[in-house]
Amino acid sequence: MGFEFALQVPGPPLDRHVELLTFYAGFAPQHQREKLIPDGAIQIIVDLTDRPKKLYASETSPLAVDFSRSWISGMQQRWIVIEAQPAASMLIIRFRPGGALAFMRHDASAFTNAVHPLEAVLKHRAGSLRDRILEAPGIAGKFAAAEAWLLEQTGGSLPFSPAAARLAAQLGTPGQRVRDVAEASPPRSRCSSSAGSGTGRSLPSRGSAPPVSATSSSSPATCR
């Protein structure tokens, strides 16, 4: 089997939160490591093979952390170095700015400069995503399985923030600076958990990033 590659933009209502689904199989790189440049995205990576993938401490360091099955990569402020593994096969869910909250139940800051096993964030729900994708026939079936799983994570509610969408569009304008957008924006909203203050907990730190704090509440934060 040769190299397979496919992209899909999900339909409504997911398209407001999920920018793109990517599938590939039969990857045959001519190199051993890849340097990923920060692009401001939060992504879920589902590994469809059984061999763990490495996140290296640097371009040349032998130190690495293994990831397997599925993991979530947050917004990075510097490049990261990953293993380029022969015969790799993955499905990647790329969220729009602010789009991950409806599915992860954690603010984006909980994932910044970090990569976490998806099970550490979603517990048993993480395993069902990979299992469904593996069982689905064909690329279209795998995309459909991922979209169905995403919709289930919302519990029937998929809130949309026009303000976040407007800011994301502004930041996507060529030549637009983050500082300019921030200065032109209204004062920062105050957020609180809809289930109360909750008890803080830390997601397990992986790679070179320090531990990050996240709320343990099962409800997403509400802002006013």
C-alpha cells in the first residue's frame, strides 16, 4: 500500500470549532526527526499504529518522551521536535482558536507549551476515539467516526462565541499584530466554573514543558 493522504473540513455545527481533519497512512520519511514550527493551534493526534512516537528535548538530544494511542498538543511558543517514523498512520483533529474548550473542558492555557496523553485529559473517552477510527472502513468512514465522537463530547451543547471567531479572523489577516488586536478588544471577561470553584488539579506534564494547572470541574467555564 502506498502513501494515503486526505483532508476534510467538518460540516455544521462542528465547523465553527474544528478547522480541519487530516488522515494519512504509509508515511515514508527520508529523515528521522521533524521540527514543528508554532502555528497557534491545539490538536488531537490519534496514532493508528502500535509503535510509540517520540517527542525529543531538542533537535539533537537523545532525550525523548514516548506517546502512544492518542495525545493532545497545545499551543506552542517555540518549536518542538518529533520523531519521523516510517509507515506512520495518523488522524489529526485541528481546532479553531477557542474551539477546543467545548470538547476538552479545559481552558487553552492548560495545554500551552505542553503535550499530554489524551487519557490524562478525557479518561476512558480517549480510548473510544481511537477504537472507532480503527474500526471504521475507509478514509471517509474514519472521518465520520471522528466527527461523531466529537459531537458526543459536547453532551448535546456546542456553544459558539462570535467574539472569539471575530478575533481569530482578525489575527488571520496578513500584517495584523496580536498587540493591535488586544489593544482594540474590550476588557477581558471574568470566568468561573458553572459547577462552582472546583478543586484544582494538574495535568501530567510530558516533554520539556512544566506542569500546567487545569480545573477538575466536569463543566466548561462560563464567562460574563
